[in-house]
Amino acid sequence: MSVTSENGAAFASPSIIGDASPGDYFALLKPRVMSLVMWTAFAGVLCAPTPVHPVVGFAALLAIAVGAGAAGALNMWWDADIDALMARTRLRPVPDGRITPGEARAFGLTLALLAVVALAVTTNFLAAGLLAFTIFFYVVIYTMWLKRLTPLNIVIGGAAGALPPVVGYAAASGAVGLDILSLFAVIFVWTPPHFWRWRWSRAATTRAPACRCCQTSKAQRAPGLRSSCIRSFWRRSA
């Protein structure tokens, strides 16, 4: 069976379209990534200069986690054609046909809206705006644009993964300070060498010609760049 993703690419699916279980929708959220986002956002809450009520803090972290899950679902919707080509991802719900691209898109957009509104209601508009920007950056800038444009997409796209502590800090304090921006910088600098090391270790299962992040550039292979990234990380985290 052939399925056409929303970005116009066709991919094969051996399963019956729309035959989804609750576990398939949960998988769309990328739960492991979502848990990491929760922990880094929690670090941002702890860094805030003013303590936050436990109920408000829990509600904020839940909204941020749902926002991360929404971004993951939209990523799987757009990248279904790429995922179908890689051994590591071809059995994800969309390329395997258990969830249609349209269903994944609707699911992700609905969760994104709910997450942003919930964060605005429970905390403040600054935090909600930062969460909305994070989702937009990950889905549009990283997934739709950079990921198919350049092998160095993670150098810029990593900002999306570095923003959750800033969102948590803003949710707790209603502001953004230099202290939390320094944590953003540490995660931002750490992300590219971490991703490249993971990419090299799984090269056999992450090959997809359409995905630039699945290709190795000369810059990534250069020992000087790797050493520079590692040195920068240690200097910033010291």
C-alpha cells in the first residue's frame, strides 16, 4: 500500500491505514524526548529566583511536556517519508500506516494549542509565548526547513532543545534572566557534538538521502571542529 505524506512524498505502508491503538498515539509524542524536556524545564523552574506553588509548577511542567509531545507528533507527520526509509524509524505509526498523516497532523496541532493555552492560563503569557515559539522552531525551522537543507542543521536546530529550561524559568518567574540564558547556551553548544556522536554510532540504521541530518558533512568529519565544540562545551559549563 502506498501513502502520500502532507509534504508530497510517497512512502510504502504494509499496514492497514488508520488502524491505530492508544499506544500508537502515545508513540507519536516521542515519550523519551518528552521526558527529557520535562527534566530540563524542571531545571529551569528550580533556577527561578522566586519559588513556585507546587500545583502551578506541576501544571506548567505538564503543559510543557504536552507541547514537546505535540512537536514530536508534527515532526513524525512531516518526516513520514524519511522515516519510511530508515530501519530505525520505519515502524513508527505514520510510515507503518497505523496512523494517517492527516491524523498525526491534527493530533499534533490540537495538543500544541492546548499546551500553549494551558500554560498561559496557569502561569503567564511570556512562558506560553516561549512554548509556542519553541514548537514553531522545532517543527518549521528545524523539521521542515533545516533538516532537508543542510547536514549541519542541528547546529541551529538544537536551539529548540535548549529552550525548555527558559520556558520553565519564565513560567515560574514571569521573566527571563542571564542565569537561565547561560543554561540555554550550555545545552545549545552541547547538542551538536552529542548528536553527531549518536549519528556516527547508528550510521547503518539512519540512512535516508532526503534527510540532510542523516548525511555526514566535511565539517562534521573535521577533528578540529569536534575538538572546538567539546572545548566550548566544557568552558561554558565550568
